[in-house]
Amino acid sequence: MSHSVQTATSPNPTAKGKAAAVHPSAKLILFILVGSLALIFQDPRYLAGVVLLHLLIVTRIGWTRTLLRTFILLGGVSSVFTAISWLFFVRVGDDVYWEGALPWIGYTIQITDTGVLWSIGMGLRIATLVLLSMFYLFTTSPREIAIALRGIGIPFSIGFLISLIFRFIPLVKNDLATIREAQMVRGVRWDQGGLLAKMKAYVTLIVPLIFTSLKRVQLIANALDSKGFQIRNRRHRYYRMPRWKGYEIGWILISACVVGCCLYWARIHPGLYGILIPTRI
């Protein structure tokens, strides 16, 4: 009844090897700057270029089959759901393609030319943000996350606690698989009976998992306390900050200049290039 502890947050060795020489803080800052491009533009014609740029970056570093499957599922579902959700609730535009009202509440909904573009743009925005977020988590270890957060000014204790959350995910997944097999041996079935019976069956999974997780949290807290870990400590011997390299600073400055120029042309310039509704983000 042994299980390998693997999860979507486990770093990809191939992609991680290509980015291993990059300072964790530089990697985080670059991902934030590149991801902010999706928040600057609204027009899907501009966002399509941003998505293409992000796909080129991810492809250059390296895809994995697990990452691709997860992105198609999570990114596809979230982007389609976002696009459909926005389609009927943007009452701005020159041409109205369809108009109606929600029953019982009488709220007017309509499909306009601007609404169609906006919904597609928001779908692309969600897709590219999901892509970058997933890729960062797939290629970054919890240790690197703690170092990255410390490098951008977040206290080490907070960064370390955040990294513990990502370390805790595969352990919870492994515990859930173990509890599930143990309950199956006892004859518990989750695909039989009505809704109430299925809910009672899932309680046999949730309750042991909660107590197991609380016990594990207590063990981790005792281990940290025995090693003298304190929230207010400024220096810790567990992680050493690597040195910054010149090309990393150069890439950050170039990326910041590109993002600044895009922000100016899209949000400050009178032309508002790539903006559909200036009053919205």
C-alpha cells in the first residue's frame, strides 16, 4: 500500500535544469513581469500576441506531458467558463447582437460587439495566467520559492511557511490514497447508492484525512520549535541566498522597460491601444 509522493507541484527535472542557473528571485520577478502583460491589454487581438509570447517562453524552457495535460484541462475549462460568464454581462458596445432578460429578477442581458471581444480577451487572459502560474509551480521547488520570496523583501519566515504549504500538498495526496485503499478493504464504495449514501461514504475519507493532517501539522510545528525556528528571526541557516548575476539584472530591466512601454501605450496614451473599456482592468 505504498505510494510515490508525486504531485503537480513537483518540479520538472528537464525544465528545472534549464532554469537552475537563474536566481530564484529573478525567476519570480520575470514571471510576474511577463504575466503582467496579460493584465495590461483587453483586446483579444493584442492578448493573442501575449499568449503566443508566453507559449514561446514555456516551449523554450521545456514542456512536460503532465503540464500539458493539466494546462489543457484547467486552462481550457477556466478560460471557456470565464468567456461565457462575461459574454452576457458587458452592456457596452455599438452593435447589439442579442438582448434578453433573466427570469424572475428581470436583469437585462445582451450580447454586443464589445462584449464578444471582451469575453474572448478575458478567456485568453485567464488561460495565459494559468499557464504561467502552473509552469512556475511545476519548475520551482519549495526551497526555491522560499528563497525567491526572501529575495524580493518578504520575510523569510513567511516565505518558509508558504513553501511548507507546497511541501504539504504531496503528503496530503499520499495520505488520501492510503486512506482510500484502507476504506476499500473495509468494503466502502463511493459509486453506489443515492446522494446521501455517497456523502456518508465520502465522510469516511474526509474525517481521517483531517485528523491525519492535523497530526502532521503538529509534528512539523514541534520539529520547527525544537530547531529554534521563530517568526521574528531575520537569519536562518537552512537556506543560503545565491548571488545575483549581471545578465539576470539585465533581463529584469529590459522586461520592466517593455512592460512600462506597454502600460504607457495601453493605459496612459490617448490612443489606449489594446483597450476596449478604459474604466475596467
